[in-house]
Amino acid sequence: MISIPAQGTKARSLIKTISWRIVASFTTMIIVYIFTGKVLVAATVGLVEVIVKMALYYFHERVWNQV
């Protein structure tokens, strides 16, 4: 069984960040593909999005843990 770190820890925030980014970025790539019909454009947007939003979400999560 997978051991999930305790609530409020940095490790848990990182795991949540990664799992959410996989789902959200896949959704973004599908939407971009539907609008453009181009796999390369969809993959490029997905890659940029995953990097930027993963960093932003991690810091957002850490701020919320201070509230």
C-alpha cells in the first residue's frame, strides 16, 4: 500500500501538486487539440502549463497551510 505523508507536510503538498497537474494538464492538452487539431501545439501548451502551474500550486498550497 502507498504511504501518504501527514496532512500539512511539504511532501504531501508536493504529491498533491503532481497528481493534480497530471489530470489538469491532460485536460488542457485535449482542449487545445480540439481547438487546433495539432498534437504538437497541444503537447507544447501542456508542457509549459504543467511546469508553470505546478510551481504556482505548490506555493499556493504552502500559503494555505499557514492560514
